[in-house]
Amino acid sequence: MKKSLIVLAALGAFVSVASAQSSVTMYGRVDLSVNKGVGQKAKNLSNGSGSRLGLRGVEDLGGGMSAFFNIEHRFDADTGAGQGIATRMWGARSLVGLQGGFGKVSLGREYTTAFLGSQLVADPWGWDTVVSATPGTGLNQALTGGGIARVRNDSSVTYNFAASGFSFGAQIAEATDAINNFNKKPFNFSVGYAAGPLALNLGYEKTGVVGAAAGKWTTFGASYNLGMVKLGAFIGTGTTDANAKNKSYMLTAVAPMGQGELRGSFGKLTSDGAGAAPKVDAAKGFAVGYHYALSKRTTLYTDYVRNTAVATEKAGYDFGIKHNF
């Protein structure tokens, strides 16, 4: 009984502290679909996107400046198992920083600015579902990431600034830490502009991993919203660690339809190997999908993708439900 009272008292104290921190928010997502990924024969019940649980908060420091933090855990909703490296609790984000009129500076594990500012926004699926390799080989992840992009960097310093339609971000990370051992420090930046229906973005990334060459990836994207449909175009070019020259393009369209939206994309990624290695299609195909909003938080979706560059099982599909909280 005494132990129970102690536990209840501790929980009560925690709730009181948490309530006092009104700027701290718990959030998350649970997303599951019945699917078959590109390159897979098996039908699955698995994540359609990264199911997650996170905490984020902001503290007003006065004078227009505030401190912030964000920690986020990813997991497989069908089993509850954690995603990524087993020793990581906060595999998606783990950062703290300051923001104000000067912009936003964060320290820790964070998405690259090239990914958030250029690669991710080009994909109507946002790197989710079977279209972007969740699960399977997918298509759009390869087209926008080029088989080179790192998506996140550990032990990084990230700066972002936005004003009057312009945005800029830059990031540099440690080459070595408790997990990584790169040859050079990873570096990336992005530049964007949005005015009315037009949006433009540029991204550049050096991975820090050096094999025969240093991995690097440059991307450019543009979109224009016509009202009835939003059209987009994307190109990427770079060099892999094996010194292969990769190039990609992707054309996209997103159209509102009822309480949902119809999505479509088409593109190709080619890889020209070093020396006598032949030029090949690393990814090529199209994707279509319809995502229906039951509410602001809950979405039903279905997608179909075909990647003709894979040897077998070139098609993938899913039927899923996603709930954000």
C-alpha cells in the first residue's frame, strides 16, 4: 500500500509539472495499411508511413526570443517494435535550440535542410506509403533522394530563416560521434521562394561519406497551383560514393477531389557507373493515389505504384488508415 501511495504521489507531482509547462505538446501518428511493396511478393499489414510518438515544446525567453526542443520516437504500429537502430529511443528527432528574429538554430539529430527544403516537398506523398518505399523499394524516394541523400544527420548544427516568401536553411554535422564515423563532415543547404501559386526550391547536400568519391546531391523543384490542380517538376543530379553519376526527374500533379485529393507522379533515375560500368535505369515508373480526409486527423488512402527498373514484382499497392494526434 505504501509503495502504491508513493507511486501515485510521484505521478501526481509529474502531472502538476507537466500541466505547468503549457508549451509542451505530446503528438504522434499511427498509420497502418494492407499492402504489397514494389519488389516484394508478400502481402503485409505494416506501417504506411512512420508511426511516431513525440514531445515538443517552446519557452518564451522574452525580447522576441524563445527556446525549443523536439524528441520523436518511430515504431512499427503493427507490433509496437521500435524502428531504426535498436539503441536509439528518439530515432527521428532529438534536438534543442533557440529562435527569434535572427532565425532558428538547433543542435542535435535533425533532418537535413536539403531534404526538408527540396527533396521532401517535391513528393506529393511526402516519402510515405508504398510509393516511397514504405514498405518495399517504392519509386519517389529514389527519384528525389537519388540513392544518395541521408535524410537526417546526427550531432548537427542547423540554421533556418524565413521572411517575405524567401527561406534558407543550412546544416553541418560532426564526422564522428558515438554512432557515425565519416571521412568528412556532412553539409547541406536549401533555398526556397514562394509567392502566391508559385513555389521554387533548391537543395544541395554532401553526405560526408567518401568512398571512390564524395557523395553529393543537388536538386531543384518548382510547383504552380492552378486551383483545380497543382503541377510540379523536379530534377536531381549528383555523385554516389562509388563515383557513379546519378540523375533524376519527376513530374507531379495533385488535384482536390471531394474531401480528398488525387495524386499522380512519373519519373526516372539513371545511374552512370564509373569506368566501363554501363548506364542503367535505377528507378523508373509512375504512381497514383487517392487520400480521403474523414476528419482533420484521420485519413483513408489507397495507392498504386509501378517501378519498371526492378527485376521482379514491379508493382505495389496499399489500402490504409492514418490517424494523427
